[in-house]
Amino acid sequence: MGMRLVLAFSAVAALVLGGCTANYPAPVSERLSAKGGKSRARAVESDWRPKSYVVQKGDTLYSIALEHGFGYREVAEWNGIEDPNRILVGQELRLTPPADAVVTPLKPDGSGEAKPAGLVTQPKAVKQPYSEQAVAKAEKPAKTEEKPVEKPAPKADVSDKAETESPAGDDETMKWAWPSNGKVTTLFSEPGNKGVDIAGRLGQPVLASADGKVVYSGSGLRGYGKLIIIKHNKTYLSAYAHNSRLLVKEGQSVAKGQKIGEMGNSDADQVKLHFEIRRLGKPVDPLKYLPGDKS
């Protein structure tokens, strides 16, 4: 009887141990690595950007904004810059929005009446000749007009605010699409190449890689030719260079897959699309974000 109990116990133990060593699926990153694929797990880095930047020789407002992950109009407004083409070497630019400033946005042509942050104008003092009446009037307390008590405005829904700040959804879980069809001829290799180059034909459609807002459309950045920059949320920008035609304007909202330009060779030696993804202003390898099937 005792031998039977021992054998039964051994059988149960073997079953339990066998269950503990069953082959469960490996984590996604491990499975991708095992198959030779690229792991899409990306470490979330903290915001490295300084609160201000001192203009160096060769800088433009456009390049400073791109390198720090902002639209140039944002930086212009924060610093009361009326003409984005006029900044001075040694000038210190703030890279954070002022908490209490009211500024006038730049006009579509880049001009405007932006005022320095925090500038408050007061009525000018008027001198009056000395007299007893003037002294009495000055010492008499001013009559204050009673204003009706206003009810506090309803608090904004937190979800609405989050959607406004991050129009493309969660910053780190965005789904990107290829900006054009074609062979990748040059890979990402910072500081050599801050994105990837995609070969194609003249006039080939260039598409928005994700939902966002156009923060630049022009040819003011040296080496990029006719360029489009889209801000997707607080974290990511994407850039599309060397276009032959620009089909979107600054301030325009675009959808993923929307045609925004046509491939060209502006400021380039051949027809191609130079495509960049920037996280908090820093270039990252687009191939780690784009789908493998170009869909």
C-alpha cells in the first residue's frame, strides 16, 4: 500500500513539473529577434530640450525650430519676433511658451505684429498744475464700480485637452505609413544622413506619413529644397524634402496617406524624397518606425 502511494505521488509531481516547463510564446521583441526581424520596442527618453537657445552663426529660425522639435511660428511668437528671417548671432531665444503672455500670431506670409512675451502697456501719466483742488482730488479714493459676480466657467474635459495637445493620439504608439513608394537608396546614419532617401520619378506623389498639422511649407532650410514639415503631436515631427511641388500650406491639417507634395530634385542631384522622423527634435531612424510592407 505504501509503495502505491509513493508511485502515485511521483506521477502527480511529474505532471505538475511538466506543466511548469510548458513552451509559452516568447515576448514580441524576442520573437521578432528570433525571426531576424527588427524589434519595435523603443525606450522612452526624457525631454532633453533646453529652455533657451543662443543663436549661432549659420542658424535660422527655421533650423532652430526643427532641431528642437517645434514649428518656427511657435518660437517666433514666444520671442516676439516679427520677421522670422531676422535673428542675430548671440540672441537668446526662449524655447518654452510664456505662462502669461498674449502674443499675436504671425500672418500666413511670415510677417506679423508679435509682441515681446509678458509686455504690458499702461496709460501714460499726465502732469497737472499744483492746486488745493488737485491735491484733494488726488487724495480722494476713486469710486469703484461694482461688477456682477460671474459664475466660474465649467472646467474643460481632461480628455478634450489631451486630444488637443496630441492630435495624433498617444505620442509613443503612433502608426506610421510610408511617405512614397520606391527603393530606399540611403539609410539613416546620423550625423551623415538624418533620415532615409527614397528614389522615384519626377512628380511621384508624396504622402503624409501620419495625421498632423503642417508647420512649415517652403524652401528656407538650406539643403532641403522645397520642404514640408508636419507636427504630429508634442513629441514627433516628420520632414519631406526635395519636392518639385508643395501642395499644402502652413497651418493646414493633414491626414495619414494624404498627398502633400510631388517628388522632385530641388536642392538635390537626383529625383528623390528625403524623409525624416524627429522625436523631440532629434532625428531617429525612420525604418524603426515605418511598417515593413510599405503599407
